[in-house]
Amino acid sequence: MKLMVITAAALVLAMPATAQDLAEPVGSEASVETVEAEASEPGGDEGGLTFTITDESNFDDLGIAIPAFAADRDMPTPANAGGTAALGTEIARVITANLRNNGLFKPTGPDALPRPTYPQITDPVWTTWQSRGAEMLVHGYVRAQADGRLVVGCYLYDMALRDELARSGWVVPPSDWRRAAHKCSDLVYSRLTGEDPFFDSRIAYIAETGPKGNRTKRLAVMDSDGANHRFLTLGGSTALTPKYSPNYRQLLYLSYVDGNPRIYIYDIDSGRQQLVAETGNPTFAPRWSPDGKWILYSMAVNGNTDIYRVSSSGGPSVRLTDAPGIDIGGSYSPDGSRIVFESDRSGSQQIYVMSSNGADQRRLSFFGGRAATPEWSPRGDQIAFTYIPGDFNIAVMSPDGRNFRKLTSAWQDEAPTWSPNGRIIQFFRTERNSGKTAIYQVDLTGENERRLPTPVNASDPAWGPILP
């Protein structure tokens, strides 16, 4: 296996916080090296089976055993006060939670399983795991290097074949041990489903504090499972609707500084902010094009709200819609050829689609009620949106407006965002009486709904692509 170095973004303060509302530096996120995991024999072939999802019920009862990762010797590490042995248990717990929460698998984690020895990682005791009903086995190890970094190895075994299906390893700084757990989860998920992974990704969102009628809204980021939360802005100005750039290097968001709307691009490597547009008019919902060259946004002028396009480097804007009423929230198709948006030109909020140049505008939603905040799936096969028959729900439909399905049934669920592989949708939910907000996710079956942990109220989630 070729050595690949993944350089994660470093968030460094580079402009005055008083002017740009940026938070204190959060430190550098060090690189993750992908290496060949150790084995008693050369790896080469990854096994003879390829699993592809054709019926999700095939995976519901797939017995995946995930015991604690072994340590060649228990060494101290800043990643865990209990040392590398304790860290090996935590890594297995993260992998177990990832695979359980995506809705496809029902894994058994380290707290209910015997801990393998270090030599058994590459030489499993097959009968032990088969007697426990395991069909798949995830083994791994964690070892501290002399420089303090951690080596984490991950192996997937098929119990029926008694064969290794996949393996990989990563060298990470102690602070990034969760990334190794997410990468192992991605390895298992993609090998067993044939789909693209999504665990090693991040979510941007708006962190909300204060009373219901006077919220402070700050830009924040976290891992896909809600861990490693960080604030990026101080809250002196209101931040809204963040979106990761296609290459993960930037965050696009709307900021109200001194009451005036401005569209900013936050460069994650340098910590600098670039002003893209200061319209002087009410402005909403900036979104990237798939190639990162363009930004869509909505702007209200003389009582009419239309969708505009501007270069991501700034400059003049081009208006794409001009119908009477309110047009908001353009989202590009993955190939960049079409834009889905919401409009009330028919008398109520509905979903429309148009070509990327604004031509061929037509209505998609004809299933009763209102529809808003559409978001095109990364796969291109579905559009998620806020369905409003009375309450606010999350729903999906095909790009031609057919195959409508409602996924949630709470009082106020809105603003869907897709996982990088298009299998899971995150959204935010508002409680009826308290006004508290939180981020939830649900899979495409409408099941496996769960709340993501955040330190404060949360809204406007935006799931980024898989980390490079």
C-alpha cells in the first residue's frame, strides 16, 4: 500500500477578532498517515466477497463483533489517562457506536466481549467468535511510538470464510485518535456495503445560546458523531447557514455584523475571512456550486426576493430568478447542471427546479402542504426538504417530483443536510414550548432517528464531504 499523508485543516486566527468576530485559535489538527497494518503474512488480497446493499434487512442482524483493540504493551499516552490498553477499548466503542447508529448493523461492542491478545489480532481464535454468533469480526491494535504518536491498525474478518476481508492502519497524534476510529469504521462500512463511507467527516452548525427571542448564534464545527466540538466565532455578530466547500478547505456562511448581512468565506487553513458579498439588502442561504467556483444566495429587493449567483472570489452578481414573490435556497445537483429551490410564486412555498443559468424553471412539489429548504443528495437520486402540511417534517422525493416519502413526524423539523454518501439526513428540531433546538439525524427508511450531542442549542447543520 502506498503511503498517503492526509493533512487536516489548521484553524489559526489571522484577523482581529473584534473586526471579524472570530474565536480564539483552536490549534492545529495534525496530519493522519495511512500505513499498511501489521500482519503475520503479507496482505495482498482483501478477500473473496463483495457485499452490496440490495435489501437492508440483510444487514439488520449481521453479527459484527468489535472487541477492544489490543496493545502490544500498555503504554502511557496523552490520549487516555489509562494508557494504550484503555484507549483500545475507547476506539472499539467509537467504532461500535458508528456502525450501530447508521442503521444498517447491530454490532456487539467491547464491553460485552473478551479482549483479544496482541498476537490474536492477526491470528483470530475463530471458534471463540463463531460460538458467539459473530459473522464478522473487527480486530485492531493501538501502539504508542517513541515520538508520542499512535499507530492504530484495523482488520475485518469473515467468520464463515475464516479469512481477512480488509485491513488498514493509521499514524495519528494523540489528539486525533478518534479519526483513526472513524477511519476504521469507514473501512468496515465500505467493505461490507460497497458504498462510500462517511464517518470521517465533519459538521458545521450554528450554536445557539440565550433566551428564545434574543439568541446568540455562533459558527461551530464538530465530528460526524458530535465529538470534538469547537466554536469558530465569538457571537458578537449573528452567524447563519454554514456550508463546507467541496474541497473542505473553507466554510461559507452568512453574518450579520452591525445588522448588515454579509456573505463570508472562512479559510480553515489560515483562519482568515474573505468578504464575498455585502448587498445592503436582506440576504439569505448562500450555497456552493459543486466545483466551488460559484455561490448562490437569495436577496430581497423592493419586496421581491430572487436567487443570485456570484463568483466565490467576489465580483458582480447575476440574478437567476425574477418571478414575483420569494425565491430562496438554491441547491445545485451534483453535476452542477440544475438548481433546486423554494418559491411561493404559486401562492405557497413549493419546490422548483431550474437549469444552472436560470432557464427552464418548473415546479416539482404537488403533494399537498408546503415545501421548503430543498437539498440535493450527493448521489443525485433524491432531494431532501422541509415538508409543511401543518407541522414541519423532513421528507424526500425524486428529482422529478415523484416518490415522495415523509421521514419524520415531529412538531418542527427543518433544514435537511445529507451525509457524504447520501444515506443519512441531519436536520434541526425545535421544541414546541421551550424553543430549544437540537441536531438530529435519520436514515432513508425513516428509522434510526437519534439526537447528536452538542454543548448548547444547535441549528442549521451542514454535513461536509468525507475528509481528504
